[in-house]
Amino acid sequence: MDIGAVVARVSQALGADPREIDRVCQDVAAVLVGAGVEPPVQVRSVDAADPWLLLGYRYWQCRVRAEPTVQVAAACARWVEAHVEPAHRAEIVQRWALDYAFLTRDTVDSAHDLAVAAGRIVRDGPGSALVAAFATAYHAGKLRSNLHFDELHQFLEPNGSVWAVAAGAHHDSEPLLDALRAFAAFGSRQITTEHATGLLAQAWTAPGRSRQVVEVCLDALVVAPPFPGQGELLRAHAAEAVTAFPEDHQVRFCLAVGLRRCGRFHEARASLDAASRLLPAGMIEATQSKLLREREIIEAGLRHASRAARHGDLHDHQRAGQALRRRAGDPAIVIRLLGLVAAFTVVIVVVTSQLTPVRSPSLRDRVEMEATLGGCAPAVHGDQSGGGLGRDTTASVRGLGPRQVLPCDPGEAGRTGARTFARTFTW
């Protein structure tokens, strides 16, 4: 088989549609796997559109799917050391290790297989640290995908681990491994939140922090059991990550989760919409299902918040009514109200009395006033203003004559008699 001619098919596809290039790379990779030949190409870029990088990714994806073991992961790392520019090796190792781990998460190497693989890496001698780091991240990525927190914590234990010896300096200084330790610590029931938060900060602030480190850190806060301040911690870190990776759908998804846990449902839905728009073509079903589940949770939160707002208004009205009833039963309030009513009553009486027209006094009133003041009683022929009393009526009072009047007696006896005289008439 002419391997050069097979690989040349990728060169011929340059400039075509990205999906067409990807299809050609998959076909060429399958041919190389069948021939037992690794891709004889050099990778000088980490651009996802680079056809040589894509060919290498598809080739090792086929190998790992066929044999999902740490041994194959180590072989992939050796190919990266030999065919990728040194400046791009670390990023490619992190990206491929986590991707392949997620794709093959249903198979996990046994402790025996791990020990054999680690022994072989150690026997390879100096220069195998990158290989050990790749294999470590691959197996740890499987444990992370399966949410095996305690097993992941034990596997990444820096002291006494065979993998720590194999990875050498990479095991202590690799930000991705720090992020995976934080992931294990947040999920484990045996490790405190304070310790997990410290590991998260160590990985988040590392100088060599990559997009994969950010993803693992955010994922740790998403899947961790609830703890105080979790939602705000996730929201803050995700918002910072969106600034650095605005076109990353996974980061947008984590921001939506953080906003939803902070009760900001409308903003969470907007962030999730952005994540859905950024999904690349052909995204695996598991990722799409994850976004759909989160959307259902956000919509449920919006409905619950709407109902709570309506009930809150009703409770506010009820509390206001109860407060009013309590105030109405307060004696001090009752006294103040009665005083206010009395004051208004006095004002109304005064105003009404000033507006009432003054009428002429009746004959009886005038007789009483005259008698009280010591004046003379009216007599002669009656008073026309007093109701039409005639001369006969006036004369019949106590035997007085027609032209006679009551005696004017300024004394007490006279006044008393006049009042008695006035009361004899029934008006």
C-alpha cells in the first residue's frame, strides 16, 4: 500500500468545506489503522481546522475506541512527542486525553493494568514524563466522566503513587492535574470544601491554565454536592471564563448553571441559548441532552419564581391587613381615633352654628325674656307677631281687663310670676 498516496488525499482536500475535510481525514485514518501505520505527518498548529492535526486526532480516536486502555494512550503520547511541535504538545495532550477519556468512559483499566502500564513508562527512562502525564490525564478523565470522586482522589494522590513517579515534574506542576484533584475533592464526602476550594484556586490561577483546565474547574463546581456559596462561586468563575473563551459552548453552559443557581433565571436562559448556538455540527448526543435538561430546569425555575411572586403579593396584602387589625385593637390607637372624631365634630358644630340663620323670637320667648330682665309683659290686644293672639285671650288671663297690662315688678317674685304666666300658654 502506498501510504504517501493515501495521506496525499488530505492535501487534495485542502480548501474544501470543513465537513468534507473531516470526512476525508476519517477515511484516511481508518486506512492507516487497518494498515498498522501511524500518520507520517508533522503538526505545527493547534488550530482545529488544521488538516494534519485533524488527521492525527481521528487516527488516535480510532485506535482508542478499538482498544480503550492506558497502553494505547501512552502510544498516542509518544506519537505527539515525535510529530508535534514542542510549543503545542501540552495543549494537544490535555485536549486529546480528556476527549478520548469521555468517549471511552464505559471502560476503566483495572489496578493491575494500571500498574503494568506505569511500570513500562518508568522503564522507558528519562523523557517519558509527557507520556505519563498523558496516560494519567486519560485514566483520570475516565474517572471524572463517571463521577468516581474517591477513586480519582486516590489515583492522583501525589505521595506514593506509581503514576506520580512516572509523571515526575508533570505530576506536581501540571495545572490540569491540579484541576482534576479539585474535581475529586469537591465531589468527595471525605474532603472539606475549604480544601477543595484551595485546590481550585491553585489550578485556576496557574500560569499555564488552558481551556481544558477551565473546563474541569467549572465542571467541578457544577457536579459538586451543594455547599454554601456554590452558585455564586460558579457564576463568578464562569463569567471570567466567558471573557477568555467567548465562543466556547461548554463555558456558556456552566455560566447558565451558575446564574440559575443564583436565581437569575432569565439571564441563565440567555446564556444557555448562546451555548446552544455555539454547538459545533455533529456534536454528540450526550452534550445536546445535557443542554436540554438544563433548559427544562431553568424553565421550571422561571415558573416557580412567577408563582412565588404572585403568592408573595397575596401574602403582603394579608400581612398588611393583619397589621391594620392589630393597630385597630391597640387602645392607644383607638383613643387617638376617638379624639380625632371629637375634634371634627366640634369643628362641624361651630361651622354649622355660624351658618344657621337667626329667626325672630316667638311671643313666649319674648315674654320670658321680658320677665327675666324685669320688663313689662305684652298685653294690649295681643301681639300680631306672636301667633295671632287676640284681645279676648289677653284679657282672660288672670282676670285682666282688655286694656290692662301685667305689673312691672323687677323683684324676684315678679320675675317668677311672669315666667309662670308665660308657661300657661301652650304654643
